[in-house]
Amino acid sequence: YLADAVADGAVVEVRDNSFDTLAASAVYAAGIELQMEGANTIDGVDNGHAAVALDTVTGTVSGLTVANGSGPGLTAVGSDLTITGCELVGSASHNLDLRDSTIQVLDNPALSQGSSAGIRLGGVVQGVITGNTIQDNAAYGIHCDSADVVLDACDNTMGGNTPADLYAENGCVLACSVQ
């Protein structure tokens, strides 16, 4: 658990860790600046917890691999994040769940094979989702459920998401058509 008890202005770095068969989240961070980089792998999180749970966090998540979680791969609420180069696969929920955040979801090789959506967006979300592979999820590739989601979702490789690659409800606005 990484919390705002960290000194003001400090940056917490999480690099090159391996987590296997956990009862709760491998990383839970709140109110900090986070640099999660390198070969961080998480395999198997039980009890429906997110493998990585971020609350009011700023920073970067890069190179993360998550598989076989009983909950979401990565959740972020109230955060300002760049998520790049990650493989979030096989989650029993959404692979990536973003709410009330500013995001850059760029060039992730796999947000795929989840039991729900590849990416779920809710609340006030702004930013960019581009260059990602979002395939073979058992729900939508991108599920957007709020009129307060206004972002660019361009040039993503999508397919095999059941029932569809994109589900935009309640006035969600995606500036580019998802390919």
C-alpha cells in the first residue's frame, strides 16, 4: 500500500517486480506520484481485487503485465496517468477501468481476453486512447458509460470483442471512430 504519507513532492518508483497468487491488489496507491516501470508482472489476484488500484495518482504505468486476475487488471480513479506498453489480459472483470481521470492510453500490446470490457470509462474522463490492441474480450472492447467522457479513441486494433468493439451510452463522446 503506497499512500499520501510519502513526503510531499516525492516520487514512488515501482520497478521490476513479480507478484504471484495474491489475496488482494499487488499495488494500491493513493495520493502520490507514481512511476511504475520496467518488468512488473502480476499473475493471479484473488477475491475480485484489482491487480493494480490507483486513487488520485499522477504518473506513468509502463511495461506492466497482468494475467489471471479475479477482478480488474488496473483501476484508476481521480488520477492523471500515462499507461503505455502494458499487457493486461484475462481479467475476470475489465482489463482497464478508468473513472474521473485524465488519461493517455498509448501503444499497449494487449488489453485483451478479459471476461468483461478491454477498457471501461466512466465519470469525467478526458485524454487519448490510441495505438492499442483491444481484442477478444467477452464484452466490449471499449465500454464508455458517461456523457462526461470526452476523448480521442483513434487507431486502435480491435476485433473479436463480444458483442461489439465499442459501446458508447449516455452521451459518451469519442472524437475518432475506433478501427
